[in-house]
Amino acid sequence: MDIKQSKWPKINKFGKLNVKNYLATVGLIIAIYFALYLPIAQDGIFSYTGGIYINILIFMLFAVSLNVVVGLMGQLSLGHAGFIAVGAYGASVTTQIMTAMGVMLPSPVQLLISSVVGGIIACVFGILVAIPTLRLRGDYLAIITLAFGEIIKYIIQNIDFKFKINGQDIFILGGAAGLKNIPNISTFTMVFVIVVISIIIMVMIMTSRQGRLILSIRENEIAAENIGIQINKVKVYGFALASFFAGVGGSLFAHNTGILTPDKFGFIFSIEILVMVVLGGLGSITGSILAAIFLTYLNEKPYRYPRKVQEVLNYTVNFDRPFLKWLSVKDFRNTAA
């Protein structure tokens, strides 16, 4: 009895410590929101700084979602832009359909529905890509995912498909001209809430049992299979998770820019996101967030930095330069092995 009584205070203290950590995290997120929002509140939708904040948040979601596959699962994917494109176009079509059918919903609800639909469509494509590539790894997987991204780009670039609802044209693929007149409903508040919730969900999943299974593939795929882990299902799950949140980010991107063009979702776009993941550290969610903030801010305000700094940045993110040549597939294979 004395032993049990001596253990309970420690358990209760541990529980209180967790609650305090959660409350501190929530408080920190709220403080960051108001610290960013209050200076731009008077400018409204025309705030240039607010637009930079929205871009940073969107790229944070892109980087963290790619880090699930590349950093946490140890699989090199070069087609992330394809999933973003699918989610962006799917969400844009959803918004057009709701508008044509006269569904009058508040902008936050409309953005949330479109983002979920875009994420689901991207998730389906992620599963379709993952299933045929279950036994591929390293450079072979990178080539397949790269091909997927380029196929998506050229499909949306060369096909112009539309239909009518209540006499209004609904453009699914706008061809080379892209999709235009997408409602700009990605406000700072909504983007902040969706991105924060998405990152929290990914962190919670990766710290759960399913997340540990994903990590086991990165550490040693052969050993994971030998102890009974169904690595094929885990890989499909990892790709589906990453592609879903890439689609959600694509929806936020589409409703922020108001126009989608196929050339935006090329190979270089995938490399830009991959650079954020590598710069922040493979497998580090916090590192991906910080790298996305750093690189997106420098890209938005290049005039504030000396020319030499810009040359270094250009040297770093240029795929033809040694930085990404150093990022060889062998490095990823060694990380996963």
C-alpha cells in the first residue's frame, strides 16, 4: 500500500506537467497569432505584409508535408508539386461548383470545405502513386515521383476541359491559360488556423503508433519487415498523409493567388520545397517550419539583403549547382537503411 501511495503523486505530477505543456503551447500559438495579426489588421486584404505572412504559412505546410515522406519515412519524392497542383485545382473546381449552385456559405466555411476536398483528391492520387512504387526506393522512386509531377503539369497545361452548371461555365482544367477568377478567400486568420491545425495533426500522427511504424521504415526497412510490420501499408499511409496535406496547402495557395497556371507546378517548385526540408534537417518538423519561414521571407523581400547574400542563396537553391548534387540518393538510402 505504501508503494502505491508513493507512486501516485509522481503520476499526477507527470499528468499536470503535460497539461501545462499543452496550455503553454496553445498560449504561444495565440500570442504568435496576435503578434502577427494586429500590425496588419488595419490594412485588411490589401496588406503587403499580410500577403507575405500567408505565403510563409502555406510554404510551411508544404515543407512539413514533404518532410513526412522524405525526412520521416526516408523515401525521396520529387513530385510534391504534382500533389499540390491536384489539390489546388480540385479545391478551385469545388469553389466554382458551390458558387454556380448558389450555395451561400461564409468564406471561412467555403475555404475549409474546398481545402478538405482538395486534400482528399490529392490523397487519392498519393495512394495511386504509392501502390505501384511499393518496391522501389532511392533513385528509382525519385524518378517515378518526378515523372508523376511532370505528367500532372503537362496534363493541366494541354487539356482545357469545362462543363456548365445553371448556365455558368465550370473550368476543371484551364489549359495553358490556367484557372482564373478564383475567389481570394484565404485570409490570414483562416490560413493560420488551417496550417496550425494541419501541422498539429501531422505531429500527433507521427508521435502515435502509426507514426512509429513510418519511422521504422526510415531506420531499417528490412528489420521492420522482419519483425512483422507491413511496410507496404505503412508506405501507402505515409504517402497518403503527405499528399493530403499537400492538397490542403494547394487549396490555400489557389485561394490566395486567385489564379493557377501550370508552369508554377513544375520540377523546380518541388525542388524549392525539398531545399526547405533539407535546410531545416531531415525528419525535423521544427526545422522545416524555420527553413520555410527563412527562405520564403528572403524570396519575398530580396531587396533588403546585399547582393552577395542573394548570390549565395541562388547558388544554394539552383539544382544545377553542387548543393543538390551533394544531396544524392545514396544519402537518403543510407538514412533509411
